[in-house]
Amino acid sequence: HIKVAYHKDGGSTHCIRFANEKDSEIENHEGVWFIGPLVGYNGFRTPELREKLMTHDFGSESVGFKDSRHKVNFDRTRDDSNDGSHNMVEGFDSGYDQ
């Protein structure tokens, strides 16, 4: 499993991001990492539910795995340099779909 951190700031702002070393101090009431099932793009209960999420207006925020942002965000996770210079999987094309 990958580690992600979920933040809730107030009643309406939420953020899910990849966890880093600072997140080792778990802040939830159980004090342990929550390990949930992974849901793929095609794993939503219904296509209508997925479409509702993908087309919802979040204002200035967005869903990171929308078609228009998926490649950029996926490439960012594969590069540990923060400047695009270190592709951790050489030759892998995240824009290619079989």
C-alpha cells in the first residue's frame, strides 16, 4: 500500500496527499495507519457515481486523477527530485494506455 495523508481544515476543506516522513506521528484517534481498500478509476460502484465526482465543481480545487490532470500528477509521484530531473522508472510512459 502507498501511504497517503488526509487533512480536514474546518468543515469544508479536505486534502489527500502522499505521506512523507513528517506524517509518521499519526494524529488520528486510533494512533495507527488506516489501511483501506484501493479503488481504481473503474472501481467505483457505478459509472454515474464516478462521473458525478469527476464533474463536480470544487471551485479552485480539483480531483487529482481527473483525465486532464492524471499524467501530470502521476509523473510527479514518480520523480523524487521535485524538479522533474529524476524519473524513478526509466522508460515508463504514464501517458500510454494499453
